Amino acid sequence: MTYQPAIMSASLGRAWLHDLSYKIHQAAEAGFKGLEIFYEDLEYEARKLSGTDNPTTTHLLAAAAHIHGMCTTRGIIIIGLQPFLFYEGLKDRTQHAHLLEKMELEIIASDLRLLADLGATQTPAIRFAYEPLCWSTHIDTIEKAWDVVRRVDRPNFGVCLDTFNIAGRVWGDPVTPTGRTENADQELRKTLEWMVREADVESVFYIQVVDAERMRTPLVAGHPFYVDGQPARMSWSRNARTFMYEDEQGGYLPCEEVARAIIQGMGYQGFVSMELFSRTMMEEGSLVPVEHARRGIKAWERPKERLQLRSIVKNKT
């Protein structure tokens, strides 16, 4: 099997605090071969290059070309641009038309099929990796996401599987004293068995391997991460994810079990992204990207050993 380590640009620090070129350099120095570009980084780079706070599409395209050049120089492959948010199932169809210009279930599938068809007209074709977030209003599990993929029925429309979003929905729960859902182990086993049996690995475009801190107290009103009106799992995700195997950071989800089901059970091969969202990304200083890159590549080495992954990427001279 062949695999390559990747990381998200936002995982190395927030766009307005940490220079993208520096983050790319640190990712390459640490040994990463792929990078997910976060849209905030693209926008910030467009503002910096254009000298305006309201970059146009032309500015964004110029920034994208600039970022591509920086990554190519450092031997980094850009594996995705994310996130593309708030598109499918919108009731405000005027806003829907605006988002299409930027790039219940039947409406979602219809919207996404239209988007996939638009992406297929590009050269090369744009592929869309649909990710079920564990706090989503409608599509919050892999079973629901796979139903959407089946309904869309386009070769350039698949999924991104995230160990946090899978385990954090059926196994973990930040509002309970135990940090787990009821019947957590049984529900996770059912989910993973279903995924291996029903999901088509050809539609898994890439995977993200990440853990999260267990909350010391339930994430309810009065908790430092609590935001009124925001789902608890969303607050948990934005503040307290960790890389895999970071026991000192409080990671506790059964992420290796999820990754094993995807890699060994389904037979996935390709990029493994060490995605992170954490309050630590908001810290200032040049050491933040360095430390996050170091933590990320260290987290990659553990599953590479424990899951017997083999990378075929050779260092460029």
C-alpha cells in the first residue's frame, strides 16, 4: 500500500497571525508531502498581494497561482482547497446562485449534482470531497454522507473521511460526564462494519486523521468553550482537537480503530491528512507553525508504523 502525509495550512496557525509562505516552508521541512489550503489563507494571500481588503476573483486566482508556485518549489502537492461552505440545501435561492458563481435530502443531492457537473467541465476536472461533520444540521454521519454520494452519482463527487467526525459523532460526546455516547463501542463497531461493507473506496478521495481532547467538565453553559446557539460538538471541534496519539494533549477518541477500518478494511490508499483545529493555532509567534508541523509529522509516524503504511514519495533533489 502507498501513502503520503499531508496537513492543512490552517493546522499550522491562523492566516492573519502566521505567514502562509512560512507555514508552507515548515510543513516541507517537517516532511509533509501534501497540503490542504484553507480558504482563509487564500483570501489573506490575495489581500496581501493585491493591497486591498476586498480581493476580486482575479486577485484570488493570482494568489492561487502564487501559492501553487510556493508549494511546487518546496515539493508540496496541494491536495485540496477547503472548505466550500453553506451551499447545498439553502432555502434562500438567491444566495444559492451567488455561491454557485463562487464555486430536505433530495434538494441537497440535486444541488450537489449541479455543482459536480459544473466542476466536471473544468480542465482538469474539479473533484469535490464531501465531508460529514459531526455537528451538521442534516448530514452528520458517514451513512448519511454515503447516501448523498449515491444520489449525486458523479465520478468527481466523493467523500473526505475524518476520524474525528466519525468517532466524534457515534462514540464521543463533549456534553456527557464520560465523554462518550450511550453504547459508544457498540455504535462505533456498527458504523465501521457498515462503512467497510457498503462504502466504495474509489469514492474516498482522501482521509483526515485527527483526535480531540476529552473535556474535563461537560461542554455546556458555563464551560470556557460554550457558545450560545452553537452545537457543542462544533465548539469542541474548533477549540480542542489534537493530533493522533497525543496523550499528553488529552486525545482519547478511538481514531486508530477508525483509520484501520478505512485503510485496512476498505483498502484506501493515498493522502493521509493530519488536520487540526485548536485554540493553539491562535497563539502568536514564529514557533507556532514550527511546533504544529513537528507535532503533525510525529503523529504521522505512529499510524505509519502501527498500520504498516508505506510511503513511495522520494525526496526531490
